[in-house]
Amino acid sequence: MTPLLEARRLVRAFGTRQAVNDVSFGIAAGEALALFGPNGAGKTTLLRLLAGLLKPNSGSAAIAGAALPAPHARARVGLISHRTMLYDTLTARENVRFAAQLHGVPDAESVTQHALEQLRVADRADVPVRALSRGLQQRVAIARAIVHGPDVLLADEPYTGLDEQGASALTGLLLERRSAGAALVVVTHALSEGLAVASHAAVMRAGSFVRHEPTQGLDVARYAAEYRELFA
């Protein structure tokens, strides 16, 4: 299948440290990559390259053939971070609606309401973000990331701070985006949650992929044991 999101030999260094080292992969529409690895493996740097927020030292990334970080390619990306980066004096609704308006979403008000309902935070929509719990803030941040219906959704530890209800809503949302034809990359330390939403899984260590395969037929317990052996 033709990749919707493609990385070609991406390299990104910070000084002498190779944060991302010769990473290549492709994800077609309706596919999701679960990306695992220890802290410092380069996962967040890779997501920033794929979002067009960082330029690689070499290699390239593209969305439907459009090279990042071109603005028209970046506009097709939604990024969920473990840092919410919300405007804390604005309400949940205002944060999400502002993102919708920036992306030129028609009928931004109703689309905003739908996104808040998907994340089960509509009942707190008119509360200033600073008055919300960390978990509810994360739900608002996720709603903001998906309000424009991105073709590519990048999620960096998206389950951080979420309770059971929030985690369930997020998993449902990720599966829905896959069904709608989006390409997903989900960075998480939770192997079972990542494998549950993914069509492919990869393990990153020292900036490189050391394992990359389809998830079909994978046994979660065996995969977890083999993962632990990699970093023993």
C-alpha cells in the first residue's frame, strides 16, 4: 500500500548525540504504528520530525508525497503531547475552538462540541483550563489535536494522566481515526494499550529501530517478555 506517512533515512543530532539515526518506515491510510522504547531512545524527537516541528540533519519525511515541514503538509497533522500546552486562562471550549478556527474548519462551534463530547469532557467545556485536573486537561489537549480531522495523528504518551474513563475514550478515538483512514503513530510505555490500537509495532533504542513488525498474530505476553530482554 502507498504510505500516507513516510520517513526516509531520518537523522537528527543534537551536538554529538544522534537522537534519531537512519530511521525509515511507511504507514498507509488506516494503519497505526505503536512505538516503544526506553526514555531517551529518540521517540519524541522522531515525532517532532514527523510533525514538521524539527528539521532533520539528513533524510526526509512526507505526508501523501508532500515533504515536511511544508505548511500544507504540517496542516494535515494532529499532535498529542504528554505536555498539554493549553492556554490556561481560556476555557476548554475556547482552546479547542481556537484550534479549529486556525485550521479553517467549517462550523467550528459544532465541530468543537463534538470533539469535547468524544473525549467526555463536554460537561466541563466552559471551565477555564487552569481549574481542571491534569487528566481533564489532557482530554482537552487531545480534543484540540483532532478537531480538524487530521490525516496523520501523532501521539506522544497520550495516556499520561488519564483515568480509566479517559483512557477508554482515547482508545476509542484512536481506533475511530484509523477506521476513518488516518495514519497514526502512538508512542507509549504501555505495551498492551499500544498493541491494542496498532497494525504495526516498533521498538526504538539509541535513535534506531531495533524491531519493526505487523501486530497481527503477536502474543502480548511474549512480546512484553522479549521487550524486557532487549533492555535487560
